[in-house]
Amino acid sequence: MRWRCLKVKNKMKTVLITGGTRGIGKAIVTAFQKKGYRVAVTYSKDDKSATEAKQAGLEVYRADVRDENAITELFKKLGAVDILINNAGVSLVKQIQDTTKEEWDDLFAVNVTGAFLCAREAAKTMISNQSGLIINISSIWGEVGGSCEVAYSASKGALIAFTKALAKELAPSKIRVNCISPGAIQTQMNACFSKDEIQALEEEIHIGRMGFPEEVASAALFLEENEYVTGIDLAVNGGFCL
């Protein structure tokens, strides 16, 4: 059985989770914290959740993942990261004729460029260490597309393609890159939907309910523990698209 002291050369493993102070990110943080990792998280605006994360013993950094300089400075402070989880993301529910270029650009800046900037910085030390794991959090709409969420779907689809390409590129350096695509998960991001809309959504899910953030977190732990898995898009959606 693999020794689980979570140390590399006598150093505790470090996991960085972007957007890790609420929702899916918070659940992933809790899962890795229970396993004994050094956990660092980023946030951009929610000071209340950031304060709660600090009180829970986490390393909390305010960093806009769209900002190249901010991400460069973040990794200088952190040092080597063993696991990077690109969770920070924004959504948009709008028909294409009502979507502005600014909204389109912002979705890609956070959901795609943010993941690229963090992965680029993390990869520098991972390549030197010949070890590492990157997990990108995409979406079911990145797999199949969502009506009235064209811009969001496009950005999450790009993240899946980014994952597969980067997995091929970094595999020779013993770095694994995977993706998780959650379906309908009970988070604040879905607070815009009415009770009737939620009920209609659940009727389309074969398991018959929305998922919980903790179930996405379990998927992240699976990808950490299975060292022979790379380049996959792991669907956590209750059979939504069967």
C-alpha cells in the first residue's frame, strides 16, 4: 500500500486551487485538506469567503487569474506546486444575439486564459521535478454545448481541448493533466434558476437529482490517486447526457 504521508523529498505536497473559497472549489479544498496537503487557494472578490478560508487554516491569496503579472507573483510566493486545480470560472446565461464581445472576452479570459497562465507557471517547476498533476474544471456544456450558454460552452470546450493537448505535451516529464466536467451541481452559480427550472433540469438527469460539490471533489481525489490516468475528461453528471 502506498505510503500516504504526502511528502516529496521530506516536503509536504502543495496543492493550489483557484477560486477555492466557495462552491466546488471549497469542496475540493476540504477534501485535500483532510488528506493532509498544504492547501493554497485564490479568490478575486469575495472577501467574506476568503476570511472564512483563512480561519480554516488555508493559505489564501487574492489573485485575478486573468492578470499575468498577478499569477507570476502568486507562484513566486508559493514556490513549487505539486498539484494545480484550475477551478476559477465564470458563467453567462444569454442568447448569442444579446451577448456582447466584452462578455465573451471575459469568459475566455477567466475560464481559458486563467487556466493557461496558472498551468504555465506550475509546469515550470513540475518539469524540473519530473512530477506533477494539473486538473482543469470544465463543464458538461463544454462537452455537449448548452442552449443560451454559447459563450460559456465555448470557453469550457476550449478547456477540454487544452487539457488533452497539454497532457500529451507534459507526459514525457511525468506530469499528468486531466479534466473534470461537472453536470448540474448545487452551487451558487446555479442560484439564477427558479425552483421550476431546477425541477425540469432534474427530470433530465438519469440519477434524478443535482450533484453535490463533494462528488466533484471525490473525482479530483481519484485523479490524484490514480497515477496511470492522464488526458481524460471525467464526466460527473449523474448520467445527464446518456
